[in-house]
Amino acid sequence: MRRKCIVCGRDAIIYVPYARSAFCREHFERYYERRIARTLKEHGFRGGRVLVALSGGKDSVALLAALVRLRSELNIEVEAVHVNLHIHRNQFSDVSLDVSKRVCEALGVRLHVIDLKETTGLTLPELVSASARKPCSVCGLVRRYLLNRFAWERGFDWIATGHNMDDACTFMLKALLTERLEDIARAPEVVTPPRPELRLVGRIRPQLFTTARENRTYVAIRGLPVVEVKCPYSEEATLHKYMKLWEHIVRVNPVSPVTFLRTVLRIKRALGEDAELRTCSRCGFATTGDVCAFCRLMERVRRET
Ligand code: SF4
Ligand code: ZN
Ligand code: ZN
């Protein structure tokens, strides 16, 4: 039998297992936006200038669309930024930039573009070849650094990123099963406040308690485009078995994503403070050592190219 919307009784288009509720199109849209707003408020978010890191994937497109709707309720100004990584195999970067532009046009949002090649002189594949790190590690490092620097220089209070609950849970499950306490210590939080003394812009992850499926459904309801091609460096294969295991856990206990994530965040707090941060002696942005990882990467690249 077809499930019915818990609010109005019409045919449902989605069942949300952890909420044990089904929704029609209209009421899911409202539920989703309420959940984003509530997640932020419950974690002490009080508004400001928000820069949404827009990759063009379903999570960040849904995030931008929801935040634009919630502007006055959350007391935020919203702009978006896309990092062009210049990954040209399967046209990944061209498609991602094109989708980001179309999404921002449809939502009436200003889009900034950080061009990796213009900023560092190199494309992501070139940076990867010159580094000893794995591609996604290089990519994460340069994106984190460039987004923070860009947002800091333009006076944004927050960077919003599209972390979804399934990815966070899978990553944390792997960390627990492989004894990687350092990954638990870095577990993503909904709100990481700014630290101006370290030139660190605040971070918000408003979708930490929404699933990938909810994000995809919300984007479809809003009629927005998303990038359908996969990044050729995607490391999904290495996480595949943990994804399968996680899906099984959710089938057995549908509420487990929410409780699991809350438990991990409590363990993280019990583990104590992150490594102490200071400012990089080269660029002046936050780091744990004397020279930050981005500056070290750039120095290595300059030596090798
Ligand atoms: Fe970057 Fe890896 Fe994501 Fe590709 S899959 S965009 S390399 S983090
Ligand atoms: Zn309904
Ligand atoms: Zn530096």
C-alpha cells in the first residue's frame, strides 16, 4: 500500500526512516527547510554573512536553495563560491562550473569562482602529480585553504558546506572500526565558530542531520540542476564496504543515523581539544605547526616543477 503524507494524507513521495514519517511533495519541502533551520538554531547559530561552497553536487545545491529560502528566518546574507579545480577528464570541472552558474542564476544568488589554475598556477591533476598525498587529500587541503582565505578577505562570517548524514556516518563508522581516533577528533560539527585571531572563518554544516536521499529529493522538487558526472578521483570504492555495512545498520535500526552521529560527537568532546592552532609563518593563516600544509605543498610544487 502506498504511504500517505503524515501532514495532509495525500500520496507520499518520500519516507524518512529516522523520523518514521512519509511526506507529499509540498510537506516534504517544508519539513526539509524546517530541519535545516532547526539544526542550525539548536547548535547556537545566530546568522551573519554566509558563503556557500557550491560544487554543483546534490548536497551543496540543496543547501544553497534552502539557505536562500531561510534568509530572513536565519538572519543571513547568502552568496556562493565555486572552486574550479580544472579536472578535465570526463569534463568534470566544466560541467560542475556550468551547473553552479545555472543554479545561482535560478536562485538569484551572486556566484564567486576561485580558479585553482589562476590562484596557484596549477590544475588539480598537476598538484596531485607534484604531491605525495592522495588526490582527495590534496583537493580537500587546497579547497579548505582557498575557501577560508577567500571568505576571510571578503568579510564573510561563515562558510557553509554540504556534508550529509550518510557520508558523515560512513566515515565515522570506518574510523571506529579501524581505530582512527584522529578522525573521530576531526568529526564534523554543525557549527564551528569563527576564530578571527587565527583568520579562521566560521563553518556551518546544516545538512549534518539530513540524508543524501533527502537532499536529492529536495533538489528535484525545487527543479534545480545537479552535476551527474562523478569526479574521476572519487575514492568511493575504498568506502564501499562501510557504506554497505552502514545501509544494513540503518535497515535494522532506522533511527541510528541521528543517535550514532550524536554519540560520535560526544566521544569527540570527551577526547578533548583539537591540536592547538597558531598562525603560519609564511601566509598568516591557521596551522598546527610553523608552516601550514598549503604553504608546504606550494613550496614542494615549486621545487618540483
Ligand atoms: Fe576533490 Fe576527491 Fe571530491 Fe574529486 S572526489 S572533487 S578529488 S575530494
Ligand atoms: Zn502533505
Ligand atoms: Zn601558510
